[in-house]
Amino acid sequence: MADKNEILEEHISSEYKYGFVTDIDTEFAPKGLNEDIVRFISKKKNEPEWMLEYRLKAFRHWLTMEEPKHWAHLDYPAVNFQDISYYAAPKKKPTVNSMDEVDPELVKTFEKLGISLEEQKRLVGMESKIAVDAVIDSVSVKTTFKEVLAEKGIIFCSFSEAVHEHPELIRQYMGSVVPYTDNYYAALNSAVFSDGSFCYIPKGVRCPMELSTYFRINSSGTGQFERTLIVADEGAYVSYLEGCTAPQRDENQLHAAVVEIVAQKDGEVKYSTVQNWYPGDKNGKGGIYNFVTKRGICAGSNSKISWTQVETGSAITWKYPSVILKGDNSIGEFYSVAVTNNMQQADTGTKMLHIGRNTKSTIISKGISAGKSNNSYRGLVRISKGAKNARNFSQCDSLLMGDKCGAHTFPYIEIHDKSGVVEHEATTSKIGEDQIFYCNQRGIDTEKAIGLIVNGYCKEVLNQLPMEFAVEAQKLLAVSLEGSVG
Amino acid sequence: MNVMTENKLTERILSGSEAKLVSLAGNASARKNALDEFRRMGVPTKRHEDYKYINPEGLFRLGEFMAKANVVRPVTSHDVEEMTIAPGAAKVVIVNGIFIPELSKLDRLPAGVTVKSIADAVVSDAIAKKYHSTIANDSSDAFIAWNTAMNESGVFIHIAKGATCNIPVHVVHIASNEAASTFHPRNLIVAEVDSSLNVIESFDSIGPVKTLTNVVTEVMVHKGAKLNHYRIQTEGDAAHQMNTTCVVAESGSNYCTYTFSFGGAWVRNNLNISFTQEHTESHLYGLYVTNGNRVVDNHTIVDHAIPNCMSNELYKGVVDGKSTAVFNGKIFVRRDAQKTNAYQTNRNILLSDDATVNTKPQLEIYADDVKCSHGTSTGRLDEDAMFYLRARGVGEASARKMLVRAFAEEVVNNVPDEAIKAYLDNRLNHLMS
């Protein structure tokens, strides 16, 4: 008994382990948002005229929009958009050529994150290789493996670099999947985005390594607005990873990103996210507002886009990674584990828009609620008229831990073609006493048994993650649920 | 711009309603308050989440249904006879929202069962007074508020403690007017402790004139009572219906509802059931068969406010032509409503490329020791089954009919009353031939 209490005690007192602040000299834009700030950001980044025009158009459109508050199953005070600094960048100009020139504080940050660039560098030529683009306070600071990728013709760089070096690609694809008119936060992002990652896989190329972006909010009083654009040209393949952490702060910070994916004919993009922004403390103080627009388009036939996400962080999560299945025979997939604990709120899911013929989509969503949190799945499956033989399967399971949390399902299914077949099923349950008893009997204590059962429950999704991420995700699940039973 | 036109529409409906208000009997201040609620909420548009797929605003734009006109021809006892569902049932006839005692047949009712006009009951009957307007909340929906403000008549059905009514009570709603108009019948059903009752509500129309029936039915099911409530909608192509049924169920009671939507141009059913005591059970069955340009929208809410209750829901749809079918089932399991069992299934067959199905089975759960599930599927007829039948020499048309019939039969099979079941089977055969 004493032993059990000790373990519980230890778990309950464990805190967000990524909650450090790195002491990097940072340059801020003054707080507030107006056209001057948009011009300031554009100027800071030395952007061409067309980019500024795009930002201003987006900003003017944003002014006409209303903050969406009522439809999602979320409850939070209104965001004061004038109290946020829209630009924060590490002062020392990062370089891309030599590790030695990187700010040592930054290197320490990555070491703490467990993705030391040094280590990554040593991995060159070994089997497990990941190219990393690190974004701190929305400015890309370091992109590794650039040369190795360039040999294959793959472009993987920061968004602002791409604006300068590949303007034709940016102009062609930016806003083609998520136009600035799409929603409130997409418009905001289009106006003030500071950086992000750009990735282009040319025709017929299979990207030899996992591409990865690490996002971190560091400065206080800032918002992070990054943009990711991934283009897989005909027959190309890429697996892309995204990780997010933030320091512990008492205030709420805003993260409004846009991710756009384009898969051309026979192209395939696999996008995996492990989202671990600071969720706030036990009483719901602080934490990140994670309002993200993620969307991919299967533009050509036989293309495929797969979203896998493990959501454990953020005070509020509002995101719906979607796939527009425009090409014939295209495939969209969504695998999600969303864990909420304490006072966290998540309203997440996907949209699968079937337009082409013989399109298929799969949705597997696993929600776990603990503490006083609320966890909602909200999804849309639409079979348009003329989308012959479309097929969708959705499964949304919820696991409740404790009697103060909530688990909700809002699936929208719209079918306009008789040849479509759509199935949706959802269950809600708790961890069975018999399952725990079984484990206890075999000498596995209750806390560990819960970890075991939860991991088993999420297995379908975790299996989709690349190996390195799967290990991290499993640990994250265990950490997120610490202290939720007892 | 949009808000402007929306307000104008609400104002237009309001001014028509206000003018009529003075001529209505009953509690004038209650009517006035309800109309204020209606003004506050306005006519729902497709921007209201609950009316996303079915646009009431568009409905009013088409024709305002405001005229007060005479019936096409007097409804005769022969008409009523034609609308028989269960032979031997006691009949309550409501024409254009008004209870007509002359056409009703109430002599066969056993002791303990009271059936009378709601307009009289809310004045003279203590029980009717107690429950009237307490189960359906004016502030929750504009159509309920509108009904409270404008209703002229309807029926009050009461069954005494421990009584069993051996024949069904059939409420025949008939819409028959010579100019487009709106009716607001209001019904109240109270089943006392340990009573047992079957109520059929049928909706029919005579003539080609556009009508809107905005009916609100309040149901109180006391401890241990058993109530089977059928709603059979077989109106013509000019009839529109906004049907709200609000139910409160007490401990040990069993409320079963069966909704069959076979007709009408525009049908919206709001069915709200709340459990206020433990060990309550409810079953919800629905079948909609649509074709042409018809729109059928079924919204159900089961509110598990307390522990140890059980609800089971099965809705199926056969959707053909250019019709649209909508299903939205909400299950709420409130905090501490432990040991709740709630199941929900919605299945649809699409028979035409121009038909649309929008479905949204929704769960909101705030308790952990519960068993809840929902499932929905939409698709075409099973090709393997089709092949099986064709290979055995069954023609395509008959094979199709057979499979659709079998699909629909699952709901009909849950009807416990043989006479009603026979009627439904007959009706389905007719619909599918």
C-alpha cells in the first residue's frame, strides 16, 4: 500500500518537463496588430512586394471577420489580439553552414528537448536519419541535412528562405489549400506569419529520410504563427514529423499555424505530429491556445495524404487536419490520439471531402479524458455529387478516466451520391476493473496497468507513427495521464 | 444584410401573429410572453446549428402560411374512417389545429382515461394546469414559443393511476385549408403511476394548399407507467410540419416512441426526452421513406440527467428521388449520471444520385461509468445480396424492392401492436410499389 501511494505521489507531483525558458536574446515587435506591424514583419524579413501584398490582403480580410466562439465545444475568455507581440526572433542571426556558429544557448535548448543537433549530425550516414528544421518563436533557426537532401533535388528550408529562393513555388502553392479567407485564424496567420518550413519533393523522388520540424514558443507575451507548406510532386513520397513544446508560463499564449499539403499524381505525404505544448497547470492557469488550420489536397489521381497526430498538450486545442480528395483513387487517412487532463480542452477531428471517383478515407480517433478536462471529436465526411464509389470508415472511441471529465462526439456526415458507402461508429467506456484486476494479479501495479491499457487502446494510431516518434509518444501518454487515477 | 432580412421576416410573422393574438382565448399574458420569446430568438436560419440542413427561413420565404381561411370542404366522418390505423381505437379528430368533438369517437374509452380539448382542460383540469407549458420550454426553441403564443386547441389525454387502456387513443391531425396557413395544435399526455397507454398521432392533409402544422406535444410519464407513442406522418405534398415532442420520464417508467415519416413536403421532428429519476427506460424507433423533393429531418435528444437509466435508439431511412433526409441524435450523459446505458443507431439507404443524407449522431458524456455507443452507416443496396437474388431468377426491380423492404422491416418489427404493424406493412408495400 505504502509503495502504491509513493508511486502515485511521485506521479501526481510530476510536472511539465519541457517548461524551461531559454535565455536567448530576442528581438520583439511592439505588442498589438495593425497594418504597420504587418509591414514591419515583412520588412524584417526582407520580403518581396508580392508577399507584403498577400499579407496586407489577408490582414484586411481578417479585420472583417469575427472571432469564432460559439460553435466549438470550448470555453475560454476572448483573446486580446492587441496584447500579443506578433514577431519575436532570436537576435543572433542563425547560420545554416556550421554547427559552431549556432548560439550555444540554442544548442542547449535542443539538448533539453532531446533532439540535439550535434547528435543528429553524427547520425549522418546511419540508418536512422532525420532532417530537422527548428522553429523557435516562429523563426526558423537551423535546418540540418540540407546538402544531403539537395543532392536529390529536395528542397527543405525555412519558409522565408523559400520566399527568396523559390518564389515561383511559393506563389504557386501558398494559399492554394488554405486560402487566407478560410477562417479567422488562417487569415490572421496569413497576415502575420513569421516563418515556418517549406518542403518540395520533385517528381519521382522518394525522400530518403524523415523530415522534421520542431516548434517552440520561448518568449513571453508572444504568439507563434508559423506556416508549413509541403508539396509532393508526381510520384514523390515524404514522411514529415512535427514536434511542439513551450515553456511554462502563467499567461495563455496563442499558437495559430497553417499547414498546407499538396500531393500531385501518385504522390504521397505522411504527416505526423506529436503536440506537447504547455497545457497549463492543474488549475487551468496558463497554457497554449492551439488554433491550427491543417489541410491537404490530393490533387492528382492515386495520391495519398495521411495525418497522424498525438495531442497531449495545449490548454485548448482547436484543429481539424483535413484532406480534400480531388484526384481519382486518392486516399485520405486520419489517425489521432488526443489526451486531455486537468483543465485541458480539446475540440479536434478531421474533414474528409470526397470529390474524385473511387476515393477512400479512414478516420481512427481515440480520445482519452482525465481530470476535469473536456475532449471532443468533431469531424466531417462529405461525399460530393459525382464522387462515385467513395468509401469512408470512421471509428471514434473515447476513454473516460474519472467522473469529472467529458468526452464528446460530433460527427457530421453528408452524402450526396448513392454509390458512396460511409460507416461511422463510436464507443465510450472506461478502463474496466477486470482489466486492472488482471494486471494487478500478475504483479503490475495499478498506475502501470493504466499505462499499459491506454497504450493498447491507442495502438492502432501509435503504429502509424515513425519509430522515433512512437517511442516518444508512448512516454508522453504515460506522463500526460500521471495522477489521473487513484 | 442577412441579419436585416432575417429580422424583417421575424417581424412580418410577428405582426401577423400579434394581430391574431387578441382574438385568442386563454392566458393573454402567457401568450404575450411567449411571443416575446419568439421575437428574441427569431426564425431559425441555416446558421443555427440545429437547423443547419433544413432552412425554416426559406420555408417562410416560400409562403408565409399566415392567411386565415376556411376549410376546402368540411372533413367528414368518412374521411376520418379512411385514416384509420388501428380498428377499434378511440379517435380524437383535430382539423386545422382545432379539436372537433363531433368527429371524435370517445365512447369506447375505459374508465380512468380522460380525453378532452386542451383549451378546456387548462381552465378546468388541475392536472392539465399543472403540466401545461412546463415540459416544453418556450425559451428553448422559437417554434415552441410560437405555438404557446398562438395555439387554439389540441387534446389533453390523461390516464389514472394503475389504469390500463386496452384500446389505443388515436389523435387524427388533418390539415385542410383553401389558402396557405399555419396551425398550432398543442397536446398534453399525462400517464399516472403504473398506468399503461398507447397513443397514435397521425398527420394527414386534404387538398393541394400549402399548410404548416406547428404541433407541440408535452408528455409526462409518471413512475412505473408504460406509454407507447406512435407518430405516423402521411401528409400530402403541400403539407409542412414542425413537430415538437417533449417528454419527462420518471423512475421505472418505459416510454417507447415510434416515428414513421412517409409523407409531407417538409417534415421536422424534434423529440426531446429527459430522465428525471433513476431506473427509467426509453426506446426510440424511427423510419423515414422519402422521394421527390421532400425534406425529412429528425432531431432527437435523450438527456440522461441522473444515473441508472437506459435508452436505445434506432432510426432508418430509405432516401430516393431528389429528397433530403437529416438525422441528428444527441445523447447527453450529465455529470454523475453513472451506470447509464445509451445506444444509438442510424442507417440509411440512398437509392438515387440526386438524394442527400446528412447525419450527425452526437454524444456528450460527462460521466465515466457508462456504456454508450453510436453507429451510423449510409450506402447503396448490398450488391452481394442483389446478386444472390438475381442469380436465383428474381428480377432486378423485385429484388430491389425485397431488399429495401427487408431494410425497413427492422423498424416495423419493433412495433408491439399487431394492428398498427399490419397498417405500416400495408403502407410500406404501397409506397414501394
